[in-house]
Amino acid sequence: MDEGTIGRTLAEWGEKPFRARQIAEAKRAGARTWDDVTTLSKPLRQRLAAVGPLWSVTPDERLTSRDGTVKWRLMLGDGRLVEAVLIAHAQGRRTLCVSSQVGCALACRFCATGSMGFGRDLDANEIVEQGLIARHAAEQDGARLSNVVFMGMGEPMQNLPAVLEACAAFHAEEGLGISARSIAISTAGWVPGIEALSRHPLPVRLALSLHAADDQTRGRLMPINARYPIANVLAACRRYCDRTGRRVFIEYLLLDGVNDSAADARNLAALLRDGRFHVNLIEYNPTDGGYVASPVGRRETFVNALANAGIDASVRRSRGADVDAACGQLAARGPSPGPSGPVGPRRT
Ligand code: SF4
């Protein structure tokens, strides 16, 4: 149940406002059901349970990779499935990759989520609860949830009001207390969303999934490029930089024989020459799309070409490959998310 519903329900029943805080604190401390919220009287717990479950999001499957990456398949109240991934770093830090939609309408060719079609938007509470689940897991591991990235299932810019509401809760001291600069919203290039984010007061980061340096290649990988070609998207990113003073992260999957040639590196460097971007070159976690990760040698040549051209770039290693940690791989093993598709778990 979301905080708004809880607050309204308690107010209608004449309960004190601090009861809502007690419930939020119990969720943060790991309470899974109303029975676990022992700061409330039993009759009040029973009354609330009759209204709805404590959580809107329930872990349906949890897998832990050899590299410490944790991946959840999560079931929503209507039985639909999404994913969240918790990535382990040095010094006890953890980054959570959250989902913002069930499935995705943008159909990027290399993405398991894109092959599922669009189901529905998540509401803010369904996004925030992914953070609560991850924070509890990190703390149980003696670690700290320090970063959140919207790089899970869905295009966050197509669900921006809920995403920004969730960002505010992640950032709030009484929420997860995460620095706004440690929250990143990633987009496939939805220009109206980039414009809206550039005017939003919360200083969250922007990441653009570019994945190609020319429209022809990008159009083959990402159908959204027909609507918002590279020049338009980068122009929107530059406006974001100008308005916010923040650089934009460019996400670039290196795909064998597709976008990883020396000419691709030169073209990418030419696009990003003005110093407002940092390039994250990403090792590809293969899905069923028929693409293969670039070999190590070509990846190094690509990185060096960018460095020689003065482009700030780093390589992001593939994490959790043994637990299907690429976006959508785990939920794709569940039922279709589409409006007419079945819902509910197939494998637990
Ligand atoms: S990469 Fe992102 S935007 Fe593209 S289909 Fe997958 S979830 Fe959607």
C-alpha cells in the first residue's frame, strides 16, 4: 500500500499522523507483512490488512551472482513482473538498478525488455519499494545503498512524473537519504523527457543510451531514432548541460561488428567533442537478440581511440551475467507483460 493511501485511511479512521511514520519505519526496517508492524495494535493491523497488503511489490525470485550482484524478479499487486538489480562495489557501496515500467514500448533490438512489449507504468510507490527492498538487502550484507540508476525495465522518461516522485523519496532524509547526484535517469533518447528533466529542481543525473555514432546504425538498434535522431537528442542533452551545469553520461554498448570499429570510435569522438559528456562503454550481456559482445582487443582499441581524441571514457564491466542481469532477462522468463497477456509467475 502506498503512503498516500495509508495516510488517508488512517486519517479517515481518526488515527494519529505518527502511525503512518511508524509504518514507513517498519517497512524500512524489513517488515514484510502487517503482522510484522508490531508498533501498531493488533486490531489496527487487522483493519489495515483488510484494506490491502503492506507492500505493493513482492520478491518473487532472488538470484545472487558470483560477483555479488543480486537480481530480483518482483511481483506487483496485479501479478505483473519487473526486475531490480543490486550491484556490489568496493568499500561496501551498492548501486540499485530500478525498473520504471512493466516491459517497454521502445523495442531496442539488443534488449530483452524491448522484446516483451509494453505492459504499464509503475507508480511511484512501486519504484520506491524496489529501493526499500534493496536497501534492506545491502544493510544485511553490511553495505550501504549509495546510488540508484533508472536503467532497469522501461523508458523512465515516458513515466517521468512517477519517476521524479520516486527520486524525491530516494533522496529524502526520511526516505533513503541518497544524494541526488547519486541518482541517474537513463533514457533511450526521449527528447521531451530530457527537456522536462533539465527544468526539474532535483539535481539528478542524466544518462543517454546512444549505442551508435550514426543514424543508420542507431536506427537499426533503436527504433526511437526515427523519431528523435542523434542530432536532436544530443542538442537536447546540450540544453540540459547548459541549464543544469551537469555533464551527461553517454551509455554505449560495444557490439561485435555492429558499432565497435575504428570509424565508429572516430565518429563518436566527433559527436562528443565539446567536453559536456562522459562515455561509459558497456560490455554487452547477451540476450536473445543475436548480438555478441565486442572482443577485448577491439574494446581496448575503441577506448584508446576515444582517449586520443580527448573524450572522457571508461569501461563498465558486465555484472551478474550468470544471473541474467541484463535488463529484462529474468522477467522475460515470466509471462508476457502486455495488456492482453497473462499475468502471474511462471517460475518461482
Ligand atoms: S533498452 Fe531501455 S528503452 Fe530500450 S527497449 Fe530496453 S528498456 Fe526499453
